[in-house]
Amino acid sequence: MLSPLFALNKLSYEYQPGKRALADVTLQIMPGEKVVLLGPNGCGKSTLQKLLAGLLFATGGLLQVFGREINERTMGDKAFAAVFRQRVGFVFQNSDVQMFCSSVLDEIMFGPLAMGMTASQARQRAAELMELIGIDGLAGRLPHHLSGGEKKKVMIAAILATNPEVLLFDEPTNGLDPRTQRWMIQLLQQLQRQGKTLITATHCLELVPELADRVIVINEQHRLAADGKAIDILRDKKLLLAANVIDERYHIHAHGTDAAVHIHQEER
Ligand code: ADP
Ligand code: MG
């Protein structure tokens, strides 16, 4: 039997004492799942992803990843933290805060080098990723001088370079032009088909049919509002309205299978 990758038990987080940004979330995520964290702005999606990525530590409740409790002490174990960081890749909403090298090539080689690859192995790995992502032409560029979409592609290449089994994407299509958004969705789908566990945070209901078999809804009280099959969540207009992820104009037509979900936004 498979054991969960992530096991959350009343997981809570406070940036400031007494103000919970995430409250009492209990759930498990299994290997290979395709999950969307859905909820309005400020509900706690990014906070939850940062907890799952071991960048923040629970201020209440418990988080276990790969069967081990994640806290300051366990992540202080350098060997465990290194393995953890290789297994869980997190693509931030804002690529600027995640890039620190002076060339795109260095940025993408950084992870493989940190994993212990030789320079030539890391360069080979970076070349493969740049080709896969379609950014071969950017190798010598300064990451901070790239466009938003290019930066995002560089970050994705850098994260995939260490071949993580879990991928966390925070609002992956935000700020991208329509063609790049479509490219992004197809890439995420391809990664999940390759067996990656995909956890996407978004406030955008339109992404659900594309990127979720399972939807976890977080409400404005920072609590778990629902956790279920994507098709069931999409059909539950009352729940979606209450969670503030749709407004009254939305009509969701779901026919049979997940693939046939159409979301229409009516004119006022
Ligand atoms: P989401 O990603 O769903 O938009 P966030 O996880 O970013 O939500 O934020 C959840 C709550 O935590 C919000 O009320 C937000 O204002 C607060 N918050 C987020 N980051 C910080 C921070 N660094 N310091 C203080 N409060 C924060
Ligand atoms: Mg967010």
C-alpha cells in the first residue's frame, strides 16, 4: 500500500500571533495526485504551499512529508533537508525572488551542482532542460533582464533540473500571455502524466478542469471548505460562491466526465 507523501493534521500557520493565515487543515496527498488548491486571494494557498515545501514551519498542528515530521529541527538536519529539497520542487508565483545567478545557464546548473553532479554533467542536464522548455537561446542572459514569461520558464527549467517527484506551482499562469498560459498548462499536464505529484495553487476556477483530479478549497476563514473530486467541486455552485471563487454570473456545465467540463461566463 502506498503511504501519503503529505499528511497534514490540523495544520495551522500564523505570521503574527493570533492571526491565522491557515487554520486547522487536515488532509493527505498521495503520490501521483493532480491537486488544485483553490480559494480567493489571501485565503492561504501560498502559505500552505510554503509549508508543504518546508519554507515555513507549522505554528499549530502537524505536517509529515515522506513519513517524517517537518519542523525547524528536522529540516535543520542538512542531509534530510537536501534530499527533501531535491524531492519537492516549488515554482514561486514571483520568479524574481527565486533567481540569484548571473546567467540563465548558471541558474539552471545550480541545483544539479548542489546535488553533487560534476560541472560537465550539470551543464549537460541544463542543456536538456533548456531544450525541453524551449529557452536554448537564453543561456547567457542575465535572469533579471528577462521578460516575466521567460523568467518563469527559466525557473521551471532550474527546478526540473533536479528531477523532483513533487511539483508545487503557485498561480502558474498569472501574468502570462495566452499562448504562454496554454504552454504552461500543457507542460504541467505532461509532468503529471510522467508520474509527478502536481499541486497547483490558483484562485482561477478555469484551471481546475485542466490541472485537477482533486480540488482542495480553502475559504476566506483560511479553513478547508471542501476536498473532493474536481467534477464534484465544479458542480457545487453553492460551495464555490460561498468560498468566493466564482460570482453569480458563472454557469458551470459539467457533462459526465471531468474532461467535458465547460465554464461559461455570461454577459451581465
Ligand atoms: P493566497 O496565496 O491564498 O492569496 P497567502 O497565503 O499569500 O494567500 O496569505 C494568507 C494570509 O496571510 C493573508 O491574510 C495574507 O495577508 C497573510 N500573509 C501572507 N504573507 C504574509 C507575511 N509575509 N506576513 C504577514 N502576513 C502574511
Ligand atoms: Mg498566493
